[in-house]
Amino acid sequence: MTFEIEKTPDQWRAELDAARYAVLREAATEAPFSGSLLHVDAEGSFTCGGCGQHLFTSEQKFDSGCGWPSFDACVPGSIIERADHTLSRARIEILCSKCGGHLGHVFPDGPTPTGLRYCVNSLAIDFAQDEN
């Protein structure tokens, strides 16, 4: 896959701290219930931690109880899905469509009408609260 933003691993390492690099560029997963954005309930936008692309809105976020921030939809065109057969099971990995950063996975077990649960690492995203 090619992306609008293409950088070498060294360029990404220079921009991202080690934990964020491991998640976004090496598909690592933060420990459940450890992420800083898990309990964010304010109105605002969630963006890619690698390139700043708008991925999710606060209206799409819900508490799934799984230990990672969860969303029932994404901003159209902001995410690419691909098959992931690691951990001896089939899953669908989600990537930022602009930089290819690993965000997490999407599952068909969401409680809202979409039936989806985008399970996202806090280290993969940033949050900007709306100004009221």
C-alpha cells in the first residue's frame, strides 16, 4: 500500500516517542485500560497521532468496556481496513488512510445501529476538545 504521507522508519522515530512508534508503525497494542483517551467524554475530534488526519468524532465514541477507546463509525475515507491473521485468529486491522499508521481493529460486535466497534489504541490518536 502507498499513502499520501510516506516516511522512512528513521523519520517516524524522530517524530514519535518509542511507545507511539511501536503502536503506529509496528502494530503494537497498549495494555487494556491503560490509555489516556479511554475515558474522554468531552465533545471534540480524534485525529491520527502520526499525521493529524481527522478519524473520529466524540459522537461516534462509546464505552464498550473492552479497555480501549471504542467508536461505532469513522470519518468517511479516513480509515483503511485490511486482514490481520496474527495471534492465530482472523481480525480486521484499521489503518489511517493518510499515513498508514496502525490504529487498532474493527469488530462486528458494536451495540449501536452500525454494529461496529472500532477498537483503537490511545497511543495512536490525539484528542482536541471543541471550543464552546
